[in-house]
Amino acid sequence: MTTAETASETSSSVGAGTEHETDASRPPAGLAGWFTTEDHKRIGRLYLGTALAFLVVGGVLGAVLGVERINSGLQVLTDDTFGQVYTLHGEVAVLLFLVPFFLGLATYLVPLQVGSPDIAFPRGSATAYWAYLVGGATLLAAYVANGGPGGGSQVGTDLYLLSLALVTVAFCVALVSILTTILTLRAPGMTLARTPLFTWSVLVGGGLTLLASPVLLAQLVELFIHHHFTGDFGGQESYARISWFWAVPQVYLLAVPAAGIAAEIVPVLTGSRLRDHRSGMAVIAALGILGFGAWSPPAAASADFLYVVVGLAAVLPALALVGVLGDTVRRGRFVRKAPLLLALGAVVHLVLGALAGAVQVVPGLQLRGTAWEAAQIHYTLYGAATLAAFAALWYWAPKIWGIDLGEVAGTAAFALTFWGAILLAAPDLVTGLVSEQRLQAGQFDDTGLVTVLNGASAVGGALAVLGVLVVVAELLRRARGRSAAGAAGAAANPWGGHTLEWATTSPPPSGNFAEPVAPVTSATPLAAEDAEDAETADREEVKR
């Protein structure tokens, strides 16, 4: 039986299958079902919902920081408090939103994309989510208790370090579950060379992040020992031992799933295919390898030859991704669909971030720690990775929640996020060249030019927050409308997707697939079978 046949039979038979589930096999109803779930689809939804909630928090913190940087008369933060809010903004944006969002997306989609009925170590996956949630809430509580870098409370700072350690451990446990699924639970015939590019990006980015995370954890333990027993903690030097996790070159590793998302969406929405699937895999692998930054100690990195070489070389995979996807668009047809706009916007920002990173590592310019570095991170993680996260929501929402997100809201989210990130980051590039202000330390240059640039950056931050609110509001509106309509679900394959997650209903049933997945013979099994069906129909027509 072909996968296409499996998909059609699944659509018609899944309702009957679920009607005959025994009471013992059904998860508990209500909140008890969510608290005790081991279903990777529910866990993935929990990750995504929680990460988006933290994104709103991070966006609000960013808007406050933007207002504080200009002489608007609205300043409410002292210099010390500004430093704490600045560090919290970065930690929330990366550790509580971006990484968990991609983990949640992978937890939901990877088993479907590889044709597995479940994720490996489902209890471990569920434990990782709850550890992340507790760690995230504890991190916020630590700052409220005056902890964190520059904080005045010893207990609050201990709590701060422990919360980051808990979040890091949660990431490691979640990654072990996802990576084991990719390596051991693939459908028959699906070699690693045939894995979908999002799954491949999770394998590359997640595998290297799993290697880097223990380094971060070890530094957190060392900082805890120094602070708890010697009182030696605080300032930029201590924070640099944490923030390297989202600085050059590690920042590119965090953006690897964004490249995988774009490589999944662009061929489907343009009605084309990558010229060579392995070329896409090579580009993603190169971006991940060059983005591995655990080897780079913060104090010595600026003068390190390898740091400079890697920072310059990271431009190459970003440009190669533009070439691979640009060729795909050229051979297909461009359509104004929200997922395609968001995915292509993410690629543009990835290139801008890589170019800014290449300039940043030039030793003579001494841009590290200035506003330039903040701009580079915003281009790469907010512009590229967050746009890709929104593209994933619009593309996979039918599969994840059984809802179709609106084109108007998607286009608005693209415009606000794309141009908001441009306006947020571009002025900081200029500020980094003409001023020595250190944002984390609350040091500002009050000269006229820098004040204007800070004001423009604040406007960009406001647009970015509006983009986030549009996305969250659209998700809530569509989910509420679906509940009111009786939760009928969405079409199994509304985009004409090429990979196995589209071979089952939207959302998928328990066990993901109603029947065993047929042997995979291509990197795009559904597209390959469509072509085979078309060729068969042509031959029959010729015979008649």
C-alpha cells in the first residue's frame, strides 16, 4: 500500500478508530489529562503555548528597554535595574521562548515526519516540559527577588543560577528524546539522507546544542559556587559566561531550525522542489557546525584567530541558503501566502545577521559588547529565527491545532516583524560604530545622533511587539472559533506538503497513523507518489 493510499484511508477511518478506543486507553479528561500526558502532540502544544506566552513577556521587556534608552521623560528604571531588565530580556527571549518553541515544534512534528507512532522516551519528554516551565517561572521570581546579574539579594541570585541550570537540564532531556526518535524510530526506507529538512535541522542543531548545553551548565555551577561561597558574582564578566550561548558564533546554531523551516516551506508553497535535497542538508549542516560556540571562552574570544575565521565563514552557509531557496523559487511560482513571506523574510534576516556578525569579529573595530552586538543578535534571533517560528505556525497550524490561520493576520505579522526587526537593529549598527555605550551596564551616549538612533530603534521594537501581539491574537481567535464550531479539524494536507506529517489527518489521531507507514523511497514521499500516480494516469490515458 502506498503512503498516498494510507493518507486517504486514514482520513476516512480515523474517526471510526477513535470511537472504539477503550476507556483505559483514553487520556484523562480536562486538566488532569494535560498534567499527566505522555502524548508528544500534547507536549508539543504545551511547549508552543508556553513559549509564546514568554515571547509576549520578552517583547514587553524589550519595549521598556527601548523607551529607557531615549530621553523621553518616561524613564522608570535606575541604571542597576536597567541592567537586570536587559539581561532578563535576553534570557526570556532565548531560553524561555526561542529554544523551547523549536523544541515544542520538534516534539510535535519529528515523530510525524519520520513516520513514527510516538516519540522516544515520552515520559522524559513530558518531564522536560514541566522542568522548563518550573525553571522559567523560577527565573522570573528570582529577578523579582532582586537576583540575577547585578542583583542585591544572595538568595535571589542563587535562585537565578539554579533556575537557569534547571532550564538547561530540561533542554538536554528534551533533546535526548527528540534525537533518539530521529535516529532509531524512522519509517522503513527512510535513511538519514531522506529525512525532511526540518527534522535534519533538528538533528544538526539539536545534536550540537546538546553538546554545548553541558558547557553552559558547568559554568552555571561554577558561578553558583563562586557566589554562594565567596560572594563573587555580578557585572558583565559573570553574565558573559552565560550570554555566550546566544552570541557569535553560537547564535547561528540557535538559528539552524529556522533554516530547516524555510527549506520545508519554500518548495511546497512555490510548487517546486529543491534541485538537490542533499545540498539543503549540507547548507544546514555547515550553518550548525560553524555555529557551535562552546569552544569559545568569552574573555579570549575577541582576539582568538578561530573566532574571527568562524565569524567570517558563517556568511557562506547563509548565502548558500539564499542560493538554494532562490533557485527553488525561480523554478516554481511565487505566491503571496503568509508562510512563504515569513519564511523568505527569515532567510533575508539570517543573511543580514551573518553579515553583521562578520563585521563584528574584525578585531580592530572592537564591536563586541556594544550596541552592534545587540543588533546582530536581533537580526539573527528576532529577525530570522522568530520570523521562521511564525512561518512554522502558519504552515503547520492545521496539523497541530486543526485550524487555518488568516492570510491578513499573517501578512500583517510579516510586515510588522520584518520591518520592525530592520528598524530595531539597523540604528544600533550605527550606534555601535560611533558610540561606546554598553547597554547591559546601562551606559548611554546622550549625543544628538545617538539619541535619534535610539529613538528609531525604540520604534522598531514597538513594531516588533505589535507583530507578536498580532500572532498571539490570531492564534487565540482561530482556536476559540474552532472550539465554538465543534472542533471539526482541518484538511489533511491543505498545502500539498511533500513529507509524512501530511499523510495523516489534521490533527493526527492517537498513534499518529491509522496504518503502518509504507516504505519510504524518496526525501519527498508524498510528492514522489503524486508524480507516480500522474504517470500511471498518463499511461492509462494513452492506452485508451
